[in-house]
Amino acid sequence: MNYTSLKANVEDICEQTFTADQHALFAQQAEQLIYNTVDLTSMRNVDSGPLTATNKLYTTPDGYLYTYSLAVLVNSTTNYLLNKDVNFLRDAYPVNTSAKYGLPKFYAYHSTSGSKIKLMLAPTPDQNYEIEHIYAKYPTSIVTAGGTYLGDNFDTALLNGTLMEAIRFMKGEADMVAMYEKRYLQAIGLLQRTTDGKLRQDYYRSGQYRMPVN
């Protein structure tokens, strides 16, 4: 389902026309709700750095939401950093001098600068390092993209989420709002079964799902 189809379906089901801004609002609110409910693989992105020598703060990429993993690459060896609290880093490495610099082992959420989030590294990098930072970021919205993972693969969740936002905007009757929310939750349940369930296993090791027969 592309954006043109989504808008047409919303207007057909609601039996009401909406402005371009209203359609965009409904779709983007639905997408944000879905992305914060289900961990979709389409949210995963990679930043390859580099880390800068003597700089203990690493600025995350545009659109950064949270980290899946952060690793420093040294001679083709991947060294994963452990997530800690800033207080732990300062207590473990109280002296930040060149004598104490080295290969980073830990990171912590440090501060924000505008829309950017900064991560603190410890120990402070003693040289430039290549990194592999796997992080979450909202995928491009269907409003501005020709096709999206949600629209192409799970349009039931996207459509019902958008309808739920539309009916609230229309100040629909309580029973109608409840019906749209129920349909949305049913679609989210199917999506979670695939993304948080089937994509977290393989059938060789886990075995295929079997329903008990009486």
C-alpha cells in the first residue's frame, strides 16, 4: 500500500475528505505509534564512525533513537562496548589525561546538544578508531517515500493505525473509537508475532510452531 492508496482508503472508510496536512498527521502519528510498539528491523541503521582520538564524547547520527550495539574495530577484531551509567564511567576513570587514554570499553548516555545525543566513552580514545554503531532510527515516512516496509508488508497495521488517528480527529462516537482501536490492536498483535516472534528465532534450532490437537 502506497500513500495514495492509504489516503483513498481512509477517506472511503471514514466517508469524509481530509486535507493534505491532516492525512500526513494521521499517517505519521500511526507510524510513530507502531515503531514504538514493535521493534521492526527497518528501524536498524549502522554508523561506521570514526571515533576521534582524545575526544571522549561521540555524537550520535541524525534521527538517533537508541543503541542496539556499539563496537570498536581494531585490526578486524570487533570489541563491543558495555553500556553503563555516566557515574560509573567517572568513578572507574576519574582522571582523564593522555596517560589514561586507551581503547574504549564502556559508553553511557551523556547529554544532548539540540537534537543530537552525545555518548560518553571510557577510557577516552587514544587514537582514531573505526566503529560499528547499530542504532534505531525512524524509517522514512510513507508520506514522503514511494514505498515503505510497513506499507509493503504490514499495511493492515498501518491502515488501522491511521484510521484510529482519523476517528479521534473526527471526534467519533466512543463505540466507533473502541472498534478502530480493537482492529488496530489485532493488527499489531499479528505484526508482533512476526517481528518480535518469528524474526527472533530460526526454525532449525527452535522448531516449527505446532498447535496442540485434542
